[in-house]
Amino acid sequence: MTNQPTFDYREFQRWRRPLEIAFWVALYSLNATFNSMTSVIDHPGQPAWQPWTWEWSSALVFLAMLPAVIVVERRWPFRLDSWRRSLPLHLLASVLFSVAHVAGMVALRKLAYAAAGQHYDFGPWWANAGYEYLKDVRTYFSIVAALTLYRLWLLRLQGEARLLSEPDEGPPAEPLERPERFLVRKLGREFLINAREIESVQASGNYVNLHVRGRDYPLRATMAGIEERLDPLRFVRVHRSYVINLDYLAEIEPLDTGDARLQMRDGAKIPCSRRYRAALRERFGQPD
């Protein structure tokens, strides 16, 4: 009986960014191509280059605005506990999204028509604003929905961590203010990881990522909050976005700026700002 191939999350992380870019470029390229072919059929009296210009100008502006939509979605993600607060902000963002999309695609079309020696007339803005927004708001929220589902898939794939909760009856199994273990959920299964096995902690928006044996487990907490719960004899703050476990620190590389670069045992490199560098050296009996 042969073993089934397993998904290597660390390998995926290496290629994650180019794969994400390739996905969106391919999606909008295919969509623009099919829409262009349909538009050519729907406008038999028009030169073929014009429908292609209409569709591709729209697709290119959507791709250009995609990073901004990703930033907004990360800042105000849709969750069961926060969607009422996020929805009005996303509705406002969708209006700005539509305005930018229309302005960008009209500018590209005017350039294309001018290159062909013609003039592009979009028509009165006030008459077309409602029609364009109805199309753009669907596109905006389809992007947000895709980003939300993708994030949930990543969280399920890599696992999520949470603090052990206090039992309904009887004393807790361990001190809740400084837990010795964290509960991790991964692919529908739950298991415990020892706090001392956490190699580093990185701030990531509304979460902190617990780095354990090559994997990151998001925990909904602030950096200040999680720092208070970790053993101060083992964990130390080295950056506004990083806490490290001294047991896994391999090397401190000073930089000319006064900062430092930390190399962990697994090869990961973590920045150390000058604000925390002196305190780190004192932990090893080496005053700065």
C-alpha cells in the first residue's frame, strides 16, 4: 500500500505570493478575453479592437486596484463577530472602488482611441454612475468573498491556536494567566502544544502567529497580551512585531544602523530593533 502525497505547507509558503498573483492575473485575463469575444458578437457594427479595448481597460484597472482591496479586507475582515461593523466600511470602500475603476478605465479607453485617431465618449457621468456602480459593487464584494474564503482555507490548512478556557466545574488544569500549553486546531483535529516549544511570535493584524516547528498558528490576541502570558525567563521582545524564544536563538548579527538581525535555529531571520537590542544582549550578560 503506497502512501498518499501530502500537502507541504512550508513549500506552499515559498510560492504563495507568485501563485496568488498568477491566480488573479489568470482570472481577470480569462474573464476579459471571454467578455471581449462576447462583446464583439454583441456589437457587429463596431471594429473588433473597440470591444477588446472596453473589456481589457476594465480588467487592467481591476487588477491595479486589487492590492488596495486586499488591504481593506485585511483591515476590516468579515467575521461573524464583526460583520456589522465591517459592512458599512466596505460599502463606502465599494463606492470609492467604483469611482476609481470608472476613472481609470475611461482614461485607458481615451488613450487607446486617441492612438487610433478617434475620440472616446463615455457619456454624462451622472447618467452612467448608477449603472457602473451596480456592476462594480458586485465585483468588489466578489473579491472580498474570495479573499475571505481563501483566508479561512489557509487558517484551516495551517491550524489555529487558542488559549485553554477555564473549565465549567473544578479548578483549571494549569494557570490561565500564563498557560503551559496552547490548544491548536488543524484540519478538524485539536492537539496541545507546549508554550516552551513556541520558537517565535509575530504580530499579524488582529492576530499573532505562533511559530512552532516550521508552522504558524494564528492566535486572536495582541502582541502585548500574549507577551504577558509567556514566560519572561524564556521569551523576550526584540521588535514591535516579534517575540522570540531564547532557547531557539542561534546568532545575533549587529547591523550598522544599530539594529540587529537574529538567526533562529531553523534558519529563520528575525529583525531586532535597537530599542530592544541592549536588553537582549543583557540577557546573555553582554552589555551593549
